[in-house]
Amino acid sequence: MQAPEELAAQYRSDKSPSEDGFGVDTWTWWNRFHSIANVEKKIGLALEVSADLPEQSVIDRWLGEPIRCAILPTSIWLTNKKGFPVLSRAHQQLVRGLFKLHVQFVVSGPLRHQHFKLYQQYLEHIIRVNQEMDPLMDFARGYEDYLQCPLQPLMDNLESQTYEVFEKDPVKYSEYERAMYLAICDKIPEEEKDTKEIVLMVVGAGRGPLVRRALAAAKAGHRKIKIYAVEKNPNAVVTLQAQQDEDWGDQLAEEDVGMFPACAVTRSMREARRVGHDLPTVARASQCVRNKDKNTHRSSPLWCTHLAGPLSCGVQREITQLARYYCHSLGVILQS
């Protein structure tokens, strides 16, 4: 791995490598050049691998750069007992590390073995051996060494493909399912599993990975569960509706959680209890759910409150507004 100054010094007799910047560290030269180019993404590296590799810390520093091509001169190849070209163990490890970065390999120099195809076959062999890709590596592929702009799902509606990237995480959702399984089993003892039901609200359901995991956790624990799935992003609701039709078969809520009726009812109940009253019964009612053009309506079941006992004027007014709001909002309950 040589900088252009070092290559030029080989053909000049009037200057020594220590003069006028000759002998500068290769990575330092590249870093200066890349900085002058304003770290242009279209500029990539083609590194020529030498017979004597530098220390691992130096190699790791290079692996953090935008390497597009690795040149493997025929002079660094060894010959095994059967006369085939091979690489040393250190070079094999380097090739595997470069392959994970989607680097192209070029074999250059005079042919020192029977055919250039032998070099290609050996490279394919060492890449294939122990090449079972870690799921986490698969998930992170394409995102190495790049600063990611923070997403703002509350302000922006994320695209469906953005959710797809999140859902590829091999660890997060399996751990969520395990945690929900333990929590559900803790909330509902074994002796009460046939009579008791747990209610779970997924606020910001996305495309439904947590809903699916919650249903799987409840099924594994043989517990009854009722899930509120609340999602404001129409790009994600499309996928939720498809899963509702194909798998869940119940209802779906497309709503901002700040306007979701169940949350508002909870606030009213807290206020009622604060002034010394209770809301003892929850009755089933019929709701008119408007579609996107807000002109046509259809009937859909929803939870509403049945009030008992005198309440303050403020609480009554709020409950009345909520009751009216029920007739103009989209609410959903998933029930296993």
C-alpha cells in the first residue's frame, strides 16, 4: 500500500524519500487528498496489497475508508504442494475482511501459475469457507462507517422501506417477544389464564412487528390478550391493513396517539377519580368511522364509557366531547 509520492520516488534519483514530503504515511496522504475533495462519495480507493502486510491497526484504519478495489499482485501468491496458487493466512484474513465491504479483486502481474482462472477459484474458495454471514452483519450491510441522519417519525411519515430496514434487526424483536412473554406470564398466573385477559397497547405500531411478537408471546404462554394498535403513518397502515385482512381478522386503528379516544378516556377517568367519582362500566357501542375523504361512513364497534354518578361540569363537558368524537375518529382493537 503505497502513496503516489513513494511510487514517484522510485523513479527519481535527485531526491531522497525523506525530502519534500516523500516517505509520508500512505493513509495520511489519502486523508489529505480526500479532505481537499470535500470527502466526495464518488471517490473510492484501489489498494494494492503488498507481500508484507502492516500491523492490524493500520489495516483496520484502511478498512474504514471507501475501498472499491483491491489489487493482488501475482508476486504475493504462494504455491502449494500441488502447484496451485494460495495466499498466506494473513492475506486470507485480509481478503475476507475486504469481501464484507463488497470490494472487487484484481489479480495483476505476470502469470506465475498455469492459468489466471486458478487465482479466481482460490479467492472464491477462501471466501466461501466459514462464510456463514452473521445476521447482524447482513442487517448492517451498506451502513458501515456512515453517519446516519436521525429520523423524526413524529414529524415525518416514514417510508415503508425504512420500516423494512428496522425489522431486519435479528436481535431486537426476538428480545421484545421474550420480554413480553415473561411480562404476560407474570401478570396472569397459570391458575387465572382461562379467566383473565391482559390489554396491551402498541403506540406507534409501524408495520406491525411488535403486534406480531405480542400475539406470538401470548400464544406461547396460552394467555388471552387484547391489543390496541395505534399508528398515524398511512405508509405503515397499508401493511397493517393487509395483515389484518390476512392474519388478524379484527380491527385496526389509524390515528395519532394524541387524539386516540382510548387515551382521552383514560384522562377523563383520572379526572373523575381525582374528584371522587368512578367510571364503573365500559359498554360496547357503535361508531361511524369515516374513510379518507371523510364523506362516507360505515359502522364499526368501539369502546366508549357509560358514566355513573354525578360529575363536575368540566368532566361532563369533556366526556360529551369525547362521545361526539367517537363518531368521527378511526379506532381499532385487535383481539386474539
